[in-house]
Amino acid sequence: MSERALLSIERLHKRYPVQGKRGALLHAVDDVSFAIAPGESVGLVGESGCGKSTLVRLLARLHDATEGRIVFDGEDLATTPALKFARDARRPLIQMVFQDPTDSLNPRFTARETIAEPLALLSRLRGAEAAARVDEVAAQVGLPPELLPRYPHQLSGGQKARVGIARALAVKPRLLILDEPTAALDVSVQAVVLQLLARLRRELGLSCLFVSHDLNVVRLLTEKVAVMYLGKLVEFGPSDEVFRAPRHPYTQALVSAIPGQGPRIRLTGEVASPIDPPKDACRFQGRCPRAEDRCGREAPPQVMRGPHMAACHFAT
């Protein structure tokens, strides 16, 4: 890709000390690297506990990384502590849409006040200019003016989701991080909100990181997909390639669960502990149907085939 990445994650780590175990560390994110181009949408998938939420918090600059770089538009944001970044001029450029619109909205704020809040905190817009921006972004997400004076308990799930999206868009971000944005919605409402997100991304030229357990949604809404397992990035590449011909056994198992994808691959065994995992072994070996002796002795290399990476001894 000749165009410079908007976001480049370089050897990112997040380790937490384990309470009651001196010197022990939980490796929540372990040596993760990938990039998102301007206007590109990347999906982030993996089982619960794989490190997706921690990675999202690092990229949204809500938490500090232990090691590594988060390069946004040529600047390493990881050098600015998360607490200080909250008041940084670059803060509006990365915004987040949260999983549950009900929990993420202040019950004491009307829809208008919710959308206006980041403008008051992060922009120079005041008074009539701020009110006009609220009206503009509400219209973009399909919120009628008569809903803006309402409180969250007076809104439907889909309407609350639109308020959350409008709040994130109000300060004109360049990167939108969507953490399971439709997981708490009814199926019929999910489709409408996903169509809205796809349209907004096209119209506004947004880069997106889309976190989801729904692989069908990821396949439809993203150009690339990143697969995490136990803190590691095990596969990354164009979405059509990853879903059509996954190269890592873990990804193969995830894709097999999509209806119509052939026989289901059911994983057995237990997920290994993320506390001080071995460096010279594959973390998936205890559940992998293809595991061999060397998988317990050698950490798998990242094997590239064009833009498609898989970290597996069998990736070739």
C-alpha cells in the first residue's frame, strides 16, 4: 500500500501484574502489529478473553501500553499518557462507539445534551454553532429533531444507538472504533444500524476498527480482518481471503461456525493461561487439531503470502 497508514500499531504490548503472585504478569496484548489505511475498515475478531477489548482501550487511548507504538497520522500517541491525552488536541480524531447504548448514555442527559457534550469538551464550538452541529450530525444518523429533547429511557434501542453514533461523530473523528455496536440490539434493528454505519463510513471517508463476534457482519463491513488468540495476532489479511481460505487453524474453526461454511470444526481442550505464557511454543497447541511436537517447542513464525499473514507452522 503506497498510501501512508492512518493508524499503525507496532509491537504493542499490555501486561498487568497478577495480584498475589510476585513477578507474575498477565499478557493481555502481546506483540501485536497491523495498520489501518485512510478510509479503510478493519475487523477485529476472536473469542472472549483473547485481548480484543484491551487492544481497543489502548488504541482509543483510554489505557497506556506497556510497550510498543501507536502511530496515528505519523505521530506516536503512545508517548502521551492516557490521562494527558484526554485533554490533547488530537483527542477528537479517535472516537468510540460502545457496545451497549443504554449503559453508555448518561440517563440525566437528553439526546441533544449527549451529542453536544464532546463538542463542549473537545471543540471550540459554542452556542449557536454547537447547536447547529448537533442538528447536522443528528440528521446524518437519522435522528428526527423531535427526539433530541428526549432522555434515554424515552428512546428505543435503535434510537439510543443512533445517539451514541452521533456523539462519536460530532467532533469529526478520522478513526471510529466500534466495539460490538449492535450486540445489544434486536436482530431487525441490528441490520438497520449496520446499514447506517456502512453509509456513514462511505460518505464521511472514515477509517474504522470494527470489533464483533458476528463474523458475517465483519465479512460484509470490512476490507481486512485481524484475528486474535490469547493476546496474539494469529491472522491478518483481506477479509475475502481470510473468510474464503483461512490459513490458521483457529481462524478455520471460527469461520466453520458461519452457517453454510461446511463442516463445523469444534475445538477441544482448554484455553491456556495468559499469565506468563511460554515464549517458545504456540499458544493454540493445546486446542489445535493439527498440533505436532514442534508446536510445543517453537513459537510459530508470521508467514506472509502477499498481504495475508498467518502465525502458524502450517500456514504454507
